Amino acid sequence: MNPVTLYNNDIFTNVPVEAPVERNFYPYADNGGTSLGIAGADFCLMASDTRKSSGYSIHSRYSPKAFKLTEKAVLATNGFAADGLALTKRLGQKLEWYKHAHDKEMSTPALAQMLANTLYYKRFFPYYTFNLLGGIDEQGRGVLYSFDPVGSMGTEVCRAGGSSAALIQPFLDNQVALKNQQGVQQTPLSLEAAIRITKDSFTSATERDIYTGDYLEIFIIRQEGTTIERIDLKKD
Amino acid sequence: MNQFSLNFDRENYHEKPKNDIFADAITRTQQPIVTGTSVLAFKYKDGIMLAADTLASYGSLARFTNIQRLYPVGDFTIIAASGDISDFQYVQHLLDTVMVEEYYTNDGHVLRTQNIYEYLSRVMYGRRSRFNPLWNSYVVGGYNDGEKFLGYVDLLGTTYQSSTIATGFGGYLAQPILRKAVEGREDTLTETEAIEIMNSCMKVLYYRDARSFNKFQRAKITAEGVEISGPYKAETQWDFAEGLRGYGP
């Protein structure tokens, strides 16, 4: 019996009644995984691994968490996969409505704002997802946005999210944003360099982070269209 | 028949107690009561194979020993459940209702495995979002038009598809064996080999999972449709126990 005991105040006094017990159903899980985005001058690169885990168990080796939302934007979700999927579905539906209402696809900056609103709408029962939205804007420039679970939005040049964020972000700061380097000239990052940095980031993260591995999907979003490349990561 | 224990000493004990603070409460599954243990499933050459034992436990008590946890939905889909049995029975009812509604629509369409899986996963996610979860892990297997389908969904609405799936204790004990035996051989494993793999995994589970039972059913979904067979027994060997000091006679 619960240590807290209530007594009823009637003739049958001292009849013990169990106090209401709060049992915790925790509606969230952490499904691990890592995502990364790099915004270039005329492209945006979005990458995610495809492992889905829970605790020490690997659920699936191929369960993508990066999704092409429009021809010019890719969303990478991290955190609780079920929320990530529900959020992606909801955005897909809103984009469909937008297309029918305005006879055009939503621009990436507008989509970013819509994502922030969609997340904030559930401020008191949040989608437990850490999102990265990357793509190209209406001028064809690479853009990248990052979000916290309740909709705070930031514009980025490079950002790592998910279980290996802390491993990868300093590397990106140094190699993409050229932080803490002396005497470097700021030249725009080439796509080849971005892909190389991405592959190095994920192979390294896979070595140290048990939640990252199996496969890597790299989306490259350009004016001409979006391509996807699938690469093997270690499966241990 | 009322058995409100608060009222046993009253004359009108059959009436609802006035001081029952829970009388008008909303009830929710906050913990599973009668439960089933692991479900195993994997892809093989001809389709999908699943297995589950027939035990429904009440805590550590082996309460019901002849409960079917593999359930066909339509002509080429099977769902298998671990977790709360009453929630599973509710889901069976729910899916049956959906299948009947789809049937009398009579538009020439039948729900395929993917549709049933999507429906079930939305129900599961919806219930968790209302803080009233269905306390189960489901495996959905199917075979439509030469295409194999194997998916998982649980009480949090977590979903994934994989060539091998194991719920509960099976995730720790059987999944590594299944991955080694099946991954990369989904299109070559014969039925005989699949049965062999399944039986040995069920045996491992029976040896080590204290909530398991040595009576299980297998199901296969192939081009011929669904077939649930059994019950089978895993051949186990216990006489070594007699040689253990302090255990034998």
C-alpha cells in the first residue's frame, strides 16, 4: 500500500483508502541518431544516419529520419522518432494545402517559419525532436535552419544535431566556419569539401557513438534539384 | 456482483460506496496486467514467418496457458502482440471492425498490410498522445503481390521496419541470433531453414525468459496466404540439472 493513507471522515472512520498513485507513463523515447547540415553558396547539404535505437538495442539499421519535404528543402529530425514522423506527416499535409491554396510550392524560409510555428503550437506537449531544415531560398542560395523542440529557430551555416552533435559540431565550426584558425581567407566552401567533411564527421562519430551507424544518407539540394547518396557506415 | 472492499462491513454493500473517491474516475492502462512475452518474426524466401508462445501471464503467475497471440487480419496479414492481452483483444476488435467496414464499402479494394500497419501505428501514437496507451508491442507481417512486409509498432507509437523483429526479451536473446541467421539471406532462406531458426530461437527464449512457455505457435504468410500452425514444443534438455551440486536429489 502507498505510504500515504487517507482516512474518510464519516461513520466508517479510519477506513484506510489508498491515496491516488501516480504511475509514470513517459510518452517519449530517445531513438538516437545524428544529423548534419551545411549551407553553401549555391547548395545545401543535409545528412543523417539511418540507425534507430532504444537503450542498448538497435531496432532497425535502415529507418531514415531525413525527409525531402519540397523540391528545395530537406528536414532532418532527431530525438523521439515517432514524434519526428508525426511532425513530418503534418508538415507534408500543410505543404499540400499550401500548394492547392497558392498554386506554388512553399519557399524554404517560409517553411522554416511554419515549422517553428508548428513546434510552438505544441509548446506544452512538445514534439521531442531536434530539427534541422536545409534547402535553397528563392534566390538559389543555400540556407540552413535549426530548431529546438519548442520552436526556437536559428539560421546557421553549419550545424550538427542528435546524439553525436557534441562530437561533430566543434569539428564543423573549425572546418566549415573556419573558427579558431589564424590567417585563413574566407573562401566559399565547395560542395566536394562539404561532402568530404560530412563523411569524415559521420565515420568518426560512428566510432565513438553507439547510436550512430549503419548507413549515411546525404541529400544535396541545388537549384537543379535534390540528389541523395547512400553510404555504408560501420554496423557494430 | 459488487465487491467493493470498502463496504464489506455494511448492510448495503452491493451499492456503490459514497466515499469512493475513484468512483467517477477515468480509467487508463497505466501498467499491463495479463501479459504475453516475446514475439519473433523475420523475412525468408517465401514470405514472413512469425512465432509467439501461448502463455498469458498474470505478473509471475502463468495464468492462461492457451492464448493465441498471432492474429490474422484479412487474407495476407498477421499481427502478433506482446504486452497487455486485454489491450490486444481490443485491437483485434478494432481491426475487425475496420476490415468489415472496408468490406461492405464493396469498392473492390482490400486493406493491404501496409495500410493495416499504418492504421495500427496511428492508433498507437494517438493513444500515447492522449496519455492512455495501449500497452503492447506489435509485429505486423504480410505478403502482397510478391512483396514482403514486416513492421513493428509499440505503445509509444515508435515504428520501424526490418528484416528481423523481436519484441520484449526476444530483443535481447533472439534478435542477435536472428540477425546472424537472416540478414542478407532474406530471399534465399527456405521454409525448412526458417522453421529451424525459429524453433531454436524459441528454445533459447524458453530456457532463459522466465515469463515464456514451452508451447508456441508459428505463422507464415506466403503467396498462398496466411497459415497459423501448432502448437509446437521446443525440445529442451534439463537432466544436466541433476548433476548440479545442491540442485539434484
